Amino acid sequence: MRLYFTYLIFLTSILFAEANSPYYKRADETGSPQPQPQATNNNPPTAVVTTAQTPLPTGSLSSNGTQANSTQSASPNNVNPFVGKPTYASFSNDIPPAYLTWKKPIPNQTFPPLYKIGVSNMTFEWTVDANILKVQPENLTVALANSQKQTYTAAIVPGTATSAHWDLAHLQPGSPLMVGYYTVWVYDQRGPKAFPSPGWLMPDSRLVVALYSTEAYVARTDSMFCPTCYLGGAGSFRESLLPIMTALGVAILTSIFILVSIFK
């Protein structure tokens, strides 16, 4: 019996200890956190240096460190694309030749621009891509060629010019212009048949113009022209028709008499 009570007390103590164990764990969880050991960094602290940034001017830097003009990518209308380039240079074949872009007049193959001979003042204006043109022409020649292979030099301007004029009212004596279509040539000192070269200006012949002229009225005085020949034509017609009607009447009467005499 004593052994039984001893065993019962032992079990009761075990159950009491297990019942109180969650309270101890909860106290551990809600207690103040224990300080954690921090890792020490033996490296020296890195200094942060700030420098004042100076704003760069607009543009791009070339390979040699000089600042390139930002207008080379897109030339404004008031910038001459021919200025600031050497007059002779050689480049690799990956650079195309430069082509003219006509500003005035605009090329139109269907309805070419019309100019009157002896009156009109022809104005030519052009431009070129400054990024492609690498060589400045020494001079530019503007010439017109007709279908008969006759060539007329309109103007010879400096290599930096972007326009030319030709006064058709003051042509040189002894070189009259023919009416028809003319092809406008613009080329540099190498001539109109220059071979395409990288960075050089390509001769241009895309513009076609038409020249015309008017003449004063001249009255005809030859014998084949008679404005008054048909005045009073009705009376002349009656006079010429009377003999024909008379002969026709006589022929009809004669035929009637012959037929009557046959059927009797």
C-alpha cells in the first residue's frame, strides 16, 4: 500500500512538471532578447569622395579629343555644308559619294519647270548632306544641255556656293537658245563625267527644265490667204448652178420624148 502511494505521488509530480513546461518556454520567448555577437570587419573604412561635375558643352568628342560640331549630324538651313572641308582628300570605299538635293526648282519629270527665253531669270538653289560630303569643290559649274547635245554654260560659281543665276534676258549674242527641254548639269572641277569617289560631290543631272518663246503676230500677204474670198459666195453659187440646171432640164425632156415615141 505504501508502495502504491509512492508511485502515485511520483506520477503526480511528473504530470505537474509537464503542465508547467509551456509557461517556461513562453517566458523565454517573450523575454528581452539577448545581444547577438557582431562580426568585426578588419577592413579599413572606405572614404566617399564627391567631386563637382562641370557641365560639358553641347556636342560630341571626336577620337582625337577635340569637340566636334553637333551640326554635322543634321545641318541647319543657315549652315553651308560645303564650308570647312579640304579641297582634296582620299577616303575608304565604305563612304558613299555626296549627291545634290535640289531646293529650287524642284525636279519634276512630268511637268518640268517652264522658263521663257528672253524674259525669265533662272535661279538654281541646292544643298548637300554635310555628313557625307568630305571634300569641298574648287568650283561648281551649272550647264544646260538640250536633246541635240548642245551645251550652254549658265554659271561658274565658287565651290562653297549653294545657288546660281542665269538671266535669259541678257544672253550672249551668237548663241540663241532653242525651244525644248534642257537637262541641268551641276559638277565640280573634275567635269560632268567624273567617276564616283568616296566623300566627293557626284555630278548631278536629275533636273530638267523647259524653255519656250513667243512670236509676234505677222499678217499673211501671200495669194493663198484670202479672208474676203467667200464674201458674196451665194450669188456666185447661183450663177454657176444655172447652166447645170438648164442642161439637166433639157436632158430630162429629151428622155421623156424618146420614151413616149417608143411605147406608141
